[in-house]
Amino acid sequence: MNRPLEDLRVSVTDRCNFRCTYCMPLDEYPWISRDQILTFEEISRTARIFAGLGVKKIRVTGGEPLVRKGLPDLVGQLAAIPGIEDIALTTNASRFVELAQPLRDAGLNRVTISIDTLRADRFREITQRGELQPVLDGIQAAKRADLGPIKLNAVIERGVNEDEILDLVEFAREGDFEMRFIEYMDVGNANEWSSDKMVSAREILTVIRSRYELVEKPGRGSRPSKDYDFSDGRGGVGVIGSVTEPFCGACSRMRLTADGKLVSCLFSDTGADLKKRLRSEATDEEISVFIQEIWRKRDDRYSETRLAQMNSPSGYTPQSRKKIEMISLGG
Ligand code: SF4
């Protein structure tokens, strides 16, 4: 499909201190054993090989990446790789008060923080074990550490938090953050997705436009979000319409799971075993060829197919394909 390989998303752990209902609500799960998790050296070597293929951006994800011990050491190793220009992190920020500055000092450039509600009781319900205040403090810590532009991500689910769209926008505008809303998706197998629970990008924009005038930003490139500026010049907002406005044609990301699988689509059911090669005698050149073969053969377009099925008389059955859970894959 002629999609260039531009980004690498690295999951450093499948553990998380939250159990968000839309992501991975299960307590019991076949967690990856410690000896199967890639070491920082193995991740850095992989990133170096990807940089040799032209990748300039790396996003560190999880699970919750901050639960992996020594994360600033990894970021330092990634920042030292020639050709890597941008290192971003996706986090729930609950441990960011201690970690924002060390990560910044190590070379982290940007951060995206998940926050689906500004109400403490609702936050507990959605995350099943998280507290709102440490996350709010973590957002401020990101600001103090100059990790901007700071993006805030909210998954909007009908009957759960769609009444907070304007509150979240206002919170972001006041704090000088970029708010991004994400359509609720059928990631993994455990989130009991149904299309009625999804609030579409169009609906989200209608709500925002009821209070603010928006101007669409040109030049979307391979960004998943459609971004808008507020016409009063006070910041911007983005909407990721993965379900109703798929962007597979511009999908330029490879994902590396915590246990060393290369996965070329968020909705894949399998990955290619990179760890086996990293732990063999394979040279960097051989591993590079392995990566290139995966990327060239790649024909993923899950979201486009899902939308076509949703619009067909037979409809779309989310359980029809077993997928890797997002907690292993890094979103
Ligand atoms: S569904 Fe797969 S191919 Fe399409 S945008 Fe998402 S990750 Fe990329």
C-alpha cells in the first residue's frame, strides 16, 4: 500500500496500575514473564536498526510505561541513537511527579497523557483502581519539566463520559494543553465494545462547535488525529475517528511488544518474533532485512474493513477475530 515506515512504538511492559474498562479490564491475565521482556539493551539495539531504516520518531508505551523500573535509562539510550529526533511517551501520568524531570533530563521530548474524566468518582470507576489527583499533579509536573506540547487523550464512551467533552476542552485550554478525543474502539478482546457505546468524531466535533469556532489545520500527514485550532487563538483540539474515519492508508507505525514481537497493526492477532533473532547470533543487517520483509508484505487495513462491515447488511462482529490485547501492544 506504499506506506512509509516512519514511527516505532515500543511497549516496555504489559503491566499497568489501572484497569481501564475500555482497554484491559481483567485482573487475571497471562502476564509476560520477566525473562521474556526485552532488556533496555535489546530495545535500544532494535531502535538503532529502525533508525537505520529511516525511523526518526519513537513513542514509548506500555501497559503503563512508568511502572517499568529505570525508564529514564532507556530514554537516555534511545536519545543517543543517531537519527532519532523525537522521543515521546504515552502514560497515565500517575507517577509523573517523580519521573517527569528525570525523563526530560534523559532526553524525552513530548508526552501524551490519558485522562478521560475530571471527576474523581468517575475516574475511579473508569480506571477501576486509579485516583484522579496524582494524574492532575502529573500533568502539572509535565508542564514544569517542559515536556510540551502536552497532549491529553480522552476516550469518549456513551453513557460514561460524553457529558464531559466541553469540560475537558476547557481544562485543556486553561492549562495550555492539546486535548484529543478518541472514538471508543474494539481493541483487544476484553472491552465489550459495541458500536452503540461509540461517540463518533462527528458528534464530538458538534459538541465542541456548540461553544467554540474551530479551524481545521492543514497537512495532516500520517497523524491519526484531525486537528483544529480554536479561532480565538487559544490552542487546539484533535479528534481521532479510528472507527468512523479510518486512516489506514497513512498508517506508518510499527509496534514492538514488551516481549519482542513486531506487530504492524493495532488489531493484529499475531506478531513476528524479533526477540528470537535478538537473542540469536543474527547480525543487525539480518535483523534489518527481517524488519523490511515484514513491512513490505504488510497489508493491514483493519479499521477500513471494520467500517465497510459496519455499513453492510450483515454488520460487524467485534469478536470475529481474536486480537492481541492493547495492554501488550501499546495502543
Ligand atoms: S487499523 Fe491497523 S492499519 Fe489501520 S490505522 Fe489502525 S493500526 Fe494502522
